Amino acid sequence: MNPRVHRTRVSQERWLVSYADFITLLFAFFVVLYAFAKADQKKQTQVSVAIDTAFQSLGILSGVPGRPPASGEAELPLNSVMAEDVLSPGKVRDDLNQIRRELEHTLSSQIAEHTVSLQMGRDGLVISLREAGFFNSGSADPRPETLDSLRKIANSLARSAYDVRVEGHTDNVPIHNLEFDSNWELSSARATRIARLFLDLRAIPPDRLSAAGYAEFHPVAANSTAAGRAENRRVDLVILPRTRIDFSAPAPPTPKGQWRKITDSQASGPYSTPSTFTITRLRRRPSNSA
């Protein structure tokens, strides 16, 4: 008797296994794409809320634009930089450069004589008037022959909408005469005399003008040499954009609740994938009493 031969039946549906694997991977791929898209939207919303909260805490914004105050929520006064004074950094830079070019043309002879210099400073355009060209030693009154140059400067600044801060500076050599007991008084007197001259010319409105004396404590060169001390004895006209923040306005309400730490994996939803780094943020947990 011959033993029974078992023949193996070949399945014709093995392709379904590969097809099912392909469909599964394709579904997972689109789920990951969807999770990334939703995570990005959520992060954008969180970033927007964080920026709004930061500006409100600094008193720069009084609410979320486009959102009316909730019932029972007092509408805060606008204590931000005033709308008419807000300019983009590019616009401010262009305006200051235009003023600088105009003054370089108007004061070309004074610049060539090194009695006037123009440069961009930390706060804006700085017009430096050297003592050697505008004041006698130990005196706060501008020389009569410099009034024409000061009038040209005032006329150029009158056509702009920027504030003017007049700063008096001296070297570190002590002064004591019949008029001034210290460099503080000399620097302040020189600044106020220039500011008063601009007011008398009716070129710059009083609300755009201010004066300050810094004595020898803001030097631009070393006081160890005669040339450095000569550079430090100056009056600076700082042209700066107008910004006002009312710190006396009521602060926005502080959110109540406890702080807890969350990570991206907790904030991005159930479909988030591990990233190469973790960003840790703080979020307030609503209090039970709220």
C-alpha cells in the first residue's frame, strides 16, 4: 500500500496581506499628518494668547483685539503706546535718516569743522554740539555766532513729529565758579538754555521738548586726554520717537489658579509624536472655586 501523499494547497489571496499592510501604513501616515496640523494650530493659539497676556501684564495692551469685555469685566483704559504715535521700526529709521541727511547738508561747514557731529544712538538720532564751537568754557550761554546754526537745527526738527531731548554733558574736571558749583549744574544749565532757545524760536512745541543734565557720567571718550575731555564737553540733541505708557492705569486682572508644568506631548493631543526636544511651559490650572 502506498502511503497517502498530502498535497499543499497554494493560497491565491496572499496579496491581501501586503495590501492590508499598505493600507494600514497609509492610514497611520495621514493620522500623523493630521496630528501635526492640529498641534501646529494649537501651538499658534497658545503663542498668541501668551503674547497677549504678556503685553497686557506690561500695560501695553488693554485687551484682546476684537473681543468685547465679558460680563462683569471692567473695560480697561487704553494705556498702551498711543495709536497716533505707533510707528514701525523701519518707518522710524527712514525718518531719522531723512533728518540726518538734511542736517548733514544744512550743517556741512560745522561738521567739517568738527563742532557738530551726527550719529545714530541707542534712542535715536543724536546731534552733538561740541563746547568748542558753541560755548565758552564754564558758561551755559551759547555764543552769539552759533545762533544761526541752532536756528537751522530747530527749523529742520520742526518739520518732524519726533520728540527732542536736550542733554548736557561735561568732562570730569570739577568746576566751581560764581555761577555753577558742580558739573551737574553746568550740564543742566546748558541743556535748558538750548531748550529755551528752541521755545523762543517757536520751532518745537513744548510737549515735544525736554532737557536733562548728566554731568561727566555719560562720556563718549576717555577723560584721560585733552582730546577726549573736549569730546565729552557737549550738548546732545536726541531725536527719538514718541512713546507713552501710562503706568498709573489699572493693571489687567491676574488669572487665578495654580500653575502646573506641561510639555509638548501633553499639549499636542493624543496623536502627537515624540520630538527630538521638549519645550516646557507653565499653564494655570483653573481653581476649584472658579
